[in-house]
Amino acid sequence: MRAFVAPLLLAAICIVAASSSPAAAKAPSNKPITLSLIALNDFHGNILPPSGSVLVPDPDKPEGSRVSAGGAAYLASLVHQLKSQNPRNTLVVAAGDMLGASPLTSGLFHDEPTIEVLDAIGLDISSVGNHEFDKGRLELLRLQHGGCFPKTPDGSAGVVGTDTCMNRGRFAGARFQYLAANVIDQQSAKPLLPAYAIKTVGGVKVAFIGLTLKDTPTVVTPAGVAGLDFKDEVETVNALVPELRSKGATVIVVLLHQGGQTTARKAQDRSCPGFSGELVSLVDHFDAAVDVVVSGHTHQEYVCFRPDGKLVTQAGFYGRLVTKIDLTVDARSKRVVAKDANNQLVTNDVVVKDAQGNVLPLPRGYHALPKDRQISKIVQRYGDLTAAVSDLVVGRVAEPLDRKLNAAGESRLGAFIADVFLAGSSDASYGDKAAQIAFTNPGGLRSDISASPAVTFGQLFSVLPFNNNLVTMTLSGEQIRRLLEQQWEKPQPMGGRILSVSHGFSYQWDAQAPEGAARGDGARVVPDSIQLNGAALDMQKDYRVTVNNFMASGGDNFMVLREGREVQTGEIDLMVAKLYLRVHGVVKPPEAGRITRLH
């Protein structure tokens, strides 16, 4: 009996032990894991609802309808709603230009309000963009790590005190992590900021590589990126993949501040028609291990799948949309087996009117998001601090001045600002060094003057948020011709970057002529057509030319301006524009026809 009972007793003990062990109580699940990303790009400090509207699909109108969107308080509500759909496995990410070229509410405080808002919304990771370098590497590092913005020298005692630090005299820096894989410090030979971050989400190791466009030095003030190298995007990503794999990452997401464009007219269009641009070749040459590319820079809305299965997204600009990305991951291999994404509208309650002033109702199926209370308090605080300055009327215009380009590349706003530059550098104080011609780059104009007749300081600041100084220099007629040709030389964007010109200056360009006269293989500008006050420009004669300090240092690849002589630095562009409006009464829109396009 003892020999018979003992084995039974032992077996029973084993059964009880097995049933009470964690492994037996909960067998490994083979259910797929859903990882979610909420993606942003090109926010540019728009913590208040931006002006303008978004064209969206409308079930009752084939042409679509215009809807007001954006604003940090509404953005936060949408982010929280989307997070609640997958609360444990959602991250908020961004693809650069989250600050810089910001409206007064953030720009006046050196974008500390934007950092505060993005932290409160729950941003986890962002790549750097070109505008993160607008004020140089030290300012970018300050915004990441904390510290107060230094006041400018007073001319006698050097740097006095600090500026900003609006929260009890402190600024802690961003809680989210900036990534800069291809931005290399020349001294240390290491990335200026971390190249990547690995997050464990739902038991899956997800790697994020953050980088900006290689051509960043051509689109920011060169002094701001001195001592930095910007490496090739594809080489940088592909070199990191083995390292990320060795650390257990099975999902790889690239946050890249470079973009493409599509021919889609409406936001939220998922068909991705005519996808093109610099981004396409980059994505197609990324290692096959890359699952998703969140892009930016081109201010477009798209959700695209490449032939090899990579998902590519962008969510417009100014926080008007976000991209909700869902990745289905196999529970055993931890690899992505399915992908889906949608651009979702940050609908606010700002009224939209048509050209006749009639209020446009929200399309059927659209509803304004509620304001997030915490974010509203932050935004209201900075709005109240800037209201007295922002609402101050500084001048009047007969009609709105916008950045819409005609076929030749002219805009009303661009021509107006070029006239402002000329007037601000040709008064009696300049003597025989007064400017005769002025140019301004379209990238320096960040918003329209959309209301008339009154123009407020806040509107003007949104147009010229960089606080660039006017710079007047001597150039020969031949150097001016070369400057015009550089409008189409690479790395300028497809179609060129047409400069706005001041009144009295004119020229013609041929759209069918080859690009790149400086390389000796073509000329788009018709030489004999370049005129100043009705007379042909003399290629051997000297002229005084005014641009902003960004262009003067070779920004936007206008390198001929670095050859300028007798350089004289003038007032800040914003202050010059303010004075121009004050003394000119009601300003009429500048005449078109300064630039003529042939063919």
C-alpha cells in the first residue's frame, strides 16, 4: 500500500504546484500587439489657433469645404482622445520645426511657451528641424536642457541679466527628447544630440531615429550652424540599423525633417496621388528594416505606402492636423505585420467666412474639439502677456497682402516687404551709400497680412518673426545677375525660390531655359531685360543692394551675397516695416509686373 500511495501523493503535489505557478496560470498570449503613434510636424510655435483654414472633404460638396483648425488647447484634446484608444501603447512623436518662425505669443519669449505646451500635451520624442537652428546650436541646447535666454548687451556693461524664464525665474528645458542623428559636432565628432531613442511599448522595443535634412546649412543663417556637419540622411539611417537591431529593437521609426508633396487638394486624402520630392528617393533607399517614416518640412498632408511597404506620413503644419499611426506587431517575432494611418483634423471653434463675409458652417460630420483646460491656462497666460503689444495697430493697408504667387513668382506681400527694405535703407542717413535695389526671400515671410485696413503689431510680427537686420552692400551688375540665376540653382527646391524685388527693378526669366548659369550650363534670366528705373543694368557698374542678414550670409544658397562690399548693417526688419506703415498712411498693394516669366 505504501508503495502504491507514495507515487500518487507525489503526483498530486506536482499537479497542485504546477497549477499554482504563474506560467501555468497565465500562458503566453499570441494575440497581436497594437502600437500607436500620434505624429506632428512643423508646429512653428502656433500655440494659438493659426489664421487661415484647411480644405477638407465634405459629403455635401464635391469641391470640399474650408474649416478652421489648430491651436494647442484643441490639439491637446485630440491627442488625449487618440491616446485613450490605446492608452498603454501610444507615443507622441514629431518630425521637427516645432518652434522657430513663431507668432508673437511664443516668439516674444524665445519659444519657451511652445516647449511648455508640448511638454504638457505629452510629446515624447522629436527630430530637430532646420528652424530649431534659427538662433544657433547653443539656443537649441538651452531649449533642450534648460536655462534662461541671455539678454543682449547694453553697449557698456556687457550682458546684463537674463530674458524670459517666465516660470518663477526658471526654465527647466524640454522634457521630450530631441534627436539629431546626422548633426555632427566637428570638435567631438559625435551627434549634437542623441541619434536615437529606444522605447519599450507593449513589450516591444521600438527604435526612433531622428534627423533633419542634409541641406539645413543652406536654409538657416550659416553662423547658427558653424562647427556642425550635416550628414547624408540615407547613410546615417542605414549605418544605425545594425546597432539598433543588436540592442533588441524590432520596430524602427525614422523621424525625418524632410518631405515630399502630392497633388491632393484636400487634407485627410489617403490616396497619395503624384507623390514626389526629395523625400521619395531617401525613403526608398532606407534599409528595409525601417517600418515608418514620419516626415516634415514641406508643410504637406499625406499618408503614403512605398512599393517595399514603408509607411510615409506628414501632417501639414501649424498643428492643424495630427497623424494617427497604428502598427500591428506579431507577439512572438515582435515584428510589424500590418500598418495603418490617418491624418485627423484639429477642428477648433474659430469662425470661417467666405469672400463675401458670410459665416461658413462646419460640414456635416465635423465638430469642434473642446479646449483642454490645462493647455488653455498656459496659452491664455502668454496671450495676456502679449495682448497689449500684439493688438496695437501699427498701420493700415487698402487690401490684404498675401504670399500667393503669380506665374512669374511675385506676391503682393513679397513686393511690399521688398519696398519696405528699400525705404528703410535709402533715407538721408545712408548718404551716398543708400540702397537702390532690395530683395527678400519668400522663406522669410511667414504669414499673410490677411486683415484690412488695420494692421496690428502681432500680425506684422507673424510676417517677420526672425528679427533679421537689414544689410546693405555693394554688388556689381554682374553679381546681381548671378544672384538672380541662383534662384534656380541646387539645392534650391524644385521650381526655384523666386526673390521679391523692390519697385523700380525688373527683369524677365525664361522657364524653358536650363538652370544653373553659374555652372556655365544655362541661363534663365534674360540679361538685357534686367533694368533699374527703366535703364538696363550695367554689368560692370556697382549698385547698392539691401537684403536681410540671413540672405547676406549666404542663406537659401544665395552665396554671391557673401561677396558684397562696403557692407552696412541697418535696423531690424520688423521695426522698419512698422515705421513704413506708420508714415505711409493707407498702403495700397504693390503693382505686379516687376518680374516677367517667358513661356
